[in-house]
Amino acid sequence: MASLKIGIQLKLFVYFLVIISMTMASGGFIIEEFLVHWRMENIQISLLRHLRFIELMAKEIPPSVLHEHYPQLAKRMGDVLDMRVTFIDEGGWVVGDSAVSSSQLSTVENHKSRPEVQQALSHEAGTSTRHSSTTSEDLYYMAYVARLGEDRVVIRLARPLHDLQNEISQLRMLILSSLLVAFVLAAFMSGMASRMATRSLRTMVQQTARITGGDQRSRLEISSQDEIGGLAASFNTVLNHLEQLMASVALERDRLKAVLEGIVDGVMALDAYGRIILANHAVIQVLSLKMTPVSRFLEEILPRDQVDGLVPPYSDKVYQGEIELKLKGGGSKRIQVTAVPTQSDRGLIILMRDVTERHRMQQVQRDFIASASHELRTPVSIVRLNAETLLDGALEEHEMAITLVEAIFRQSLRLSQLIGDLLDLSRLESGSHHLNLTMVSAFDVLGRVEEGLFNMMESKNICYINQIPDELMVFADPSAFEQILTNLVGNAIKYTPADGQVEVKVKRLAGDWVCFMIQDNGPGIPEEHHPLLFNRFYRVDPGRSREMGGTGLGLAIVKHLVEAMAGKVGLDAVEPHGCCFWFTLPLHSTLEKGAVSDDDGTHSHDS
Ligand code: ADP
């Protein structure tokens, strides 16, 4: 900017100087020429007068003796006029010369070839300038033809030029010095003029620099009504339009950003080279990235084969598909991709939806329906077959009829237990089961559980130990708490052989949480089953469980109920055999979920 500013001023100044110098040089030259010409004309006029005067003087002398008088006449006239006077006859011979004595005249060479003499003989008068070898100086000659008596005689005057040359050089000096003064003045004036001419331009440049430097609200000052003023006004108009445009672009951008960020699906735009030029925050989550992928290439953030699944080969049609995204830390995600090509820049808009959970849920649902049908099929078939057998005549055989009806009764109990558990589970999973969280006495709840399981305990002669302090209060839903304990204590009694031991104890954990432990000395559960044990219909030994009237849903219900009350549930092995199921509940209402878990998500009983 600065160089431009100086440049224009300097350029104008230099242009001015060049124009002034050329004008002055040519002016000086013309003046000098004119003066020299004028001076020469004056000299010629005065020389011609002198020549006429000499002619008159010569005519005073009688023609018969004139020839002898030329030398004296030349000498006298030369003295009077202070010039060399020469008389030359028509043949070119010098007959009288003020600078040559009469005795020497015969030695003077013929002058017919002299230019002034030749001109005079043909045009009456002639001039010439040359260096005289006789007087060794520059001389101006003027010759004139006079008719003296019968003869035509050339009278010639020779005027030294040294005074004229002095005059010319003085004149030149004068012109040069006045030109110099004029030049200095003109240079100063042109400097001022160029400065003044660029002042508004400079101001404009400064103001523009301020605007482009960030002060976008500022406008150019319109200080004159000339072209620069017009330019400033136009610039201001452009700036106003630009500001409005920027404001609307910013508004559009904010709207687009808000819309993009409001979309739960990942949205990103790629340019024609595959560089990501726009991405919403959901992209980071969907692709499990650490930071925004904007201005990176897809290949930089995803493995090559995954990129191919995400970006279809170029086509102007909308592409839809699904990819299995392998995650760096292991595991994978199912991503539904919709790619829409943008015609104008051959780019691509990619919409990505994480459908992993939907897929999982669909799979879980399929598994659940398959498992539920499988579980229901056996008792329903037994009921149907037994009923058919009865109808086919077994009713007549009393003992057989009793056996068959007993089997129908057992299977209907099993069916009702199964349907009851399925309903509980579906209520829990659908979220329609509302918990009534309150402070509950653990001792009282366990008391009710013991009552319900008393017969079973007694029939197996189980040694039951209750270590729950009677003053212990927990923040829980009373019926959910009761169902959890019923399922876990019931399982412990069910799977522990006769004369075994079942113990219910409690442990206070850090952060006002309490851990209930139901421990038995039964066969225990091999370690490999632990991760799947709380899944629906998961059984360690399906045959044995069914035999015992188990549905395979008890632990799944326990897990749902405990987690609904913000607790955790788990299982530890017991040495030498047996297992210990545990779950946590808060001691009061203000605790946060998961506050008692260790890093790996299990509860440490030693903590
Ligand atoms: P079920 O109705 O079959 O008991 P659960 O969900 O309550 O279903 O239990 C799932 C499986 O876990 C059972 O089939 C059984 O194999 C195993 N199990 C549960 N509790 C115990 C326990 N205390 N000792 C040994 N195995 C157990």
C-alpha cells in the first residue's frame, strides 16, 4: 500500500519534471535561436548601410583615378568603421584592402571563389562566415556589388564575430540560469501539485487499509466532489452491499450450523478431491473420532476399505448403503450411509446414521421371540398331548388320567410362571414399570422373602443365615427389592443341594452405598458363564433348570430392577464351591448412579 502511495506521487512528480524540462529546453532553444537570428539581421542591416556608404564615398572619386584610390579608400573606410574593407574587381582580384598594404596587393590570392563574392556577383549581395587565415579569427563577410564608373566592383566588409560570440554565450548563460531558477521553482511547484493531487487518494488508501484491517464499520470520507469523491462514494456503496451480504451469509451460516448440529445423524460434505469441508458434531460420535475431521481427507481418518464403503464411485445418483465400521479399540459399529452428489462442484454430501443399537435391538428381539417360543412350546405341547391322550380314552383309566392331569397342572403352573416372568420383563424393558422409591427396612423385606421361601428351605433342609442388621434402611422400591431378594435367595436355595447353606449378608461401601450378598455353597457357576448369566433365558444347565421349574428369566429381571434403582449387580465365585450373587442399593436418595463401582464395573467386596 505504502509503495503504491509513494509510487503515484513520485510518478506524477517525475512526469511533471519531464514535461517542464522538455518545455524549458525547447523554449530556451527557441529563444536563443530567435535572439541570434535577430542579432544577425541587425548586423546585416548595419553592414549593408556601411557598404552603401562606402559606395557613395567611392562614387565621389572621379572614375578615371578611382582605380589608384581603392587602397587608400579601403584603408580610410577601414579605420572609420573599424572593420576590414576590401575592394575586389569583377575578375576576383583584390584592388584595395584595409588590412593589406598596396605593395602587397599583388600577392593576395584571387577572391572570386569566395562564397560571399560569388553570391554578390550573381545576387548583388552575399554573406559568409569563416575563419580568416589573414586575421586568424572568425569573421562575418558581407559583399556588395557597386557600379563605379564603367566597372562592377565588389565591396566587402569583414566583421569579427568574437563580440557576437561573447554576446551569444552571455545570452545563453542568462537563459540557462533563468531556466535553472524556473526549473527549481517548477520542480517545487510540481512536487506540491502532485502531493495535493494524491492527498485525497492517500487518505483514501489509509482509510481503506483501516477498513481491511478490521474496522469494517468505518467508511471512506467524501472530501471532494471530483472523481476521487465519486470513487469514495462508490467504494462506500460497495462496502454497504458487502456488509449486508456478509450479514446475510453469516445468518445463513449460523442457521445451517444450527440445523446441522441439531441433526442427530452425522452430516459431512466432501469436495471434488475428497476433502471434508463441513461436518457436524455428530460425525465425531458416529465415526468414533477424537476431533473434527474438517479439512482432512477421509483416508486420513478411516482405513481405505472403510472409505470405499462410505464413498460410492462417482455417480450423479443418490447412494444408500450400510457399512460395518471397525473401531480402533476393537468392536464395530453398523453405519447406514446416504451419499448425495452435489452437481455444481462434483462434491458429495454424506449422511451417516449409527444403526448399531437398532440392529442389536432387532437381533435381541429376534432372539427373544425365538427363545420365548421355544420355552412356551414344550409346556404347551405337553398340555396338548396329555389332553389329547385323555380325550382319546385315558380318562377311563383312573391312574393314568391322574398322572396326565397332574402333568397338565405342572405344565400350566410352569406356563403361568413363564408368562408372569415374561410380562414382568416386558414391563421393565418397555419402561412402563414405575418404581416407588422410598426408605425401606431391608430386614422387613427379607423377612417377607423368607416367609415365601420357607417351605422350599425346609424341604431341602437348608441352613439359612440372615446377617442383615434389623435397623438397616435402604432407598428402594419395596416390591422390586422384594422380588430381587426372592429371585436370588430362591435361586440359591434351588440350586444348592439338600443340607446346604445359604447366607444373606450386607456390606457398607464407600459413598453411602450398601452391597447385599446372597452366598451359597452349592455347585457354583463356571467362570465362562458369568458374562452371559444375566441375559434372558440364559441357563447354565437348561435341562436341570427346567426340571426345577426355572424360566431362565429370574436373573434378567433382577438386573433390570437393580439398575432401575441405580445399583449394580454381579456374581463372585466362592471357594471351594458355591457362588455369591451381589447387588448394590443406595442408603439414601441423593446418591448418583454408579458411584460405588470400581473401574472395571464390578463391585469390590473388600473396599
Ligand atoms: P432360572 O429360572 O433358570 O433359575 P435364572 O435367570 O434365575 O433362571 O438363573 C439363570 C441360571 O443361572 C440358572 O438356570 C442356573 O443355571 C444359574 N443359577 C442361578 N443361580 C444359581 C445359583 N445360586 N447356583 C448355581 N447356579 C445358579
